[in-house]
Amino acid sequence: MLIRIGYDIELALTSPTTLLGALHVHPSRAPDLQAPEAFSVEPALPVRHYQDVFDNTITRINVPAGVASLRLRNRAVVADSGRPDPMHADARQHALHELPNEVFRFLLPSRYCEVDSALLQFAWDRFGQSPQGWPRVQAICDYVHRHIRFDYQQARANRSALEAWREGVGVCRDYAHLALTLCRCMNIPARYTTGYLGDIGVASTSAPMDFTGWFQAWLGGRWHDFDARNNTPRIGRIVMAHGHDAADVPITMVFGDSRLKRFEVVTDELPAAA
């Protein structure tokens, strides 16, 4: 299966600034690109890329004085298996002494994921008697899927996992933050993931396409995708970035005043003839 991905983002600016963004496919999916990503900046400014501590490709653009609008565009075609997210019901939860050093950081509290809060006791009360491993993570996803009501109109950039739990409303990042926080409370390493996920193999919606957030849990010696918002295996998930939570993986972060003028995301299946 071939999937067309891309975006057209335009920002209004009022002063010189620097922009950082997770604007490219994660290196783990780079081999699936059918050609290099067609990334462009308008006006044509110098662009630098670097790998952060999560191996995400981060783009840096220094915007000089006099630039009132910055437009970011990208297009690519990605080969995908066309199969839904794999399920491994026998993937086991590791004892703490078995965990690799590099995954321990995904047990710690982070900006939007308050492991050291009321969620800790709640998690043990609610999930402490559930089977460990994959079934426990799925039980957490089932709970979060029922507990949060999706409402794009109530999206809030600074809503934390604890607030999403108390408010019972949110968008995909809130589902992911709450679920991965509950996993960390249960000593299951979990990290936030963002990327493309189109309506492939499911009924399409009238809502504009957007990037989406989900999470990965460390079970059976590797990372596995979980999606508490959709709570069903999906086709065509394409990773852009991983992090402790959404604070680590902003699509665009502008160090100064800015306003979003345009935001269009594309992710759809190409016809077989393509």
C-alpha cells in the first residue's frame, strides 16, 4: 500500500524568531519513503536539521526581521504494509530490574504526565488486580476510551493527564497522555508518539485531517503501539516523533509571538495504479 502524506502550515509572525519543529517522518520509517520528502519553506530561508535525544528529526529555521509570514509545506509517499496495528496479547510486562537503562526515563513524571499525583493510587486501585502485560495496557486503554469524551472544540494545548482525567474531555493527545500516565503508574514504560493516521479502512469523517497522538508501551522487550482514542487496530500509522509527552514533539514551536493562518494535513491511500 502507498500512502500520500503532507501538510501546508502558515504562521503569521511579528518579530525575528526561531522555529523548531518535528516536521519530518521519523528515521524508523525513512526506509519506507518512496522518494525524499519534498519539504519547502516560504520565504526561502536556511534550514537546519538535527537529531534530538529521542532520535527525532528536528528542523530549525531562524527567521529574520521583516518576515511577516512563514509557510511550511511537505509532501511524500510512504510504503505501508496495509495491515492493522499488530496485537501481541502474550507480550509480557518486565520486572523493574529487567528494564534497559534507556527506557527508565519513560516511567518518570513529565510535563503533561503527572505520575506523582492522585493518578498513582487510582491506577493501582483500578488496575492492580488485572493481568500484567498486554492485557493490563489494553485494560487501561479501554478505561481511557470510555472515560474521555472526544471534543475538538474543547482542545487545550496545556491540558495535562490529571486534568483530562478530572474533566473527562479532550482530543487524541489527552487520551494518549492519560493512558500512558496510567501505564507509568503501573511501572510499564510508555512514551508519547505523534504522526499521521488517515481514515484508511474505516469510515471517513467530515472533520479536517490533522496529525494525531498515540502512545507506545514497552512490553516483551520492544515498543508496541496503543491508541486509547480509537481503541482499535488501525491501518497506516506513520510516526513522526516520540517523546516523554507532547511537550517533546511539537509540530512547530515558535519562540515568540505567532498566529496560525493555515493548517492543512494530508494522509490518504493512493490508488493501486499509483
